[in-house]
Amino acid sequence: MTTTDHAIREMIQLANEYCELVEQISCWQQLDWLRAVNHVLPRLQQAVLQLKKENPLCEIKVSQTESDVDEHARFELYSRLHVTLGELDPYRLEQDASTTTDPPTGSLADDFTDIYFDLKRGLQIYNKDASNACISSSEWVCSFDIHWELHLRDAYKQLDRMNKSLHSN
């Protein structure tokens, strides 16, 4: 097995793990679920960066544009995550003024939803035909570069802040 094959297999396993976590959020206690997600996010980032290293050029166009995404399914998932996360969902982004009374603009539910759909799209390509593994790989790398990298970093930062806050109490 080549290094690229290993990197693709690792990404498939982690994308499945993340998507299953998101799909099964109602089976978890809130903080346990957040810990599980917090455990998989850095591994996902490492896996996609390894794919990028193996295939540095984004050679294909991302398979779907935002307009192709099932907005109803996206909203349903976002809503379920938002309700389940409750008070833990909103957070202040770096560009949010910390002294303002405006509500925070960051949302873990939004971050997790966007990551989910970008990963799921690559899995759907692969599951349709396993010979499409390289296309799935390019899909993940391209969508990471143009979209979910920021969501992953923002979510991971917020989870780190939450973890530090929990341990300081």
C-alpha cells in the first residue's frame, strides 16, 4: 500500500467517525459528545493535511457548489446541533468585539454542520464507487482549503477555551 493509499484510508475512517458522531449526537451526553468531537478534529486536520501533502494541487473542481447542497437537510442538522448544544453553541469569534453587547457570531452548530457536509460529500463520492478514492481525496482537500478549514480551526479553538474553562472551575 502506498503512502497516498494509507492517507486516503485514514481520511475515510476519520470522515466516517466524525459523520457518525454528528449523526448520533442525540445518543450522547452533551459534554461527552463535545469531548469526542474535540478528539477527532485534530486528527481530521492532520489527515487532510497529509492528503494535501500527497497531492498538493487541487486538480478538480469541488463536485458541488453551495447551491447544490440540500439546504433543508443542512438546516435540519444545524437546528438539531444548535438545540442539543444549547448555551454551549454560540461563541465570540476573534473579530467580535469583546466589549459589545451584540451577540456572538460564532456557532459550534454551524461549524460542525459545515464540516459534516463537506466530509459527507467526499464519502458519498467514495461510497458510490471505491475507485473514486482519489476524487474523494481531492474533494476533501479542495473543500478544506476553501471552506471547512476555518470552521475546524474556529471550532477547535472554542472547544479548547471551553475545556480550559471547565478545568479551571
